[in-house]
Amino acid sequence: MRLMLFQRDDCRLCDLAIDVLAQARAPEFSSVFIDDDAALEARYGERVPVLREDESGRELNWPFDADALREFLGN
């Protein structure tokens, strides 16, 4: 499972999402900052933070809590 967290620099909601990932003991994830990428900005600009499972393309939009994250991860 390859997870990516789409986020922005200096984003309080993104920091909260990272805390939820830690709380739920999520597997390692990559941080993808959308600030300087026009295509990512267009896709995720108003939705960040967004957690994406790369293989399936499934996405979990904020807000989410540890229970929703565990369900998303299939735990």
C-alpha cells in the first residue's frame, strides 16, 4: 500500500491530518505539497489535506478521524 498525503505549506488542517495518521498508526506515507504544481493545485486546491492510496486511486478527504482512516485502510 502506497499512501500519499496531498497538502500545502503552513497548513493547519494538514498538521491535524498528520496527527490523525500518527494516532491511527497509519503506514508510512509520502507528503506531496501542491503549492507549486498547477495541475495538483487545480485538482486538490480546496480539498487539502487529501490522503490517496496510489494503487487503487481511492482518496480520503478531510475531515477524517482515526476511525475513518482505519476503515479507509481496511484495518
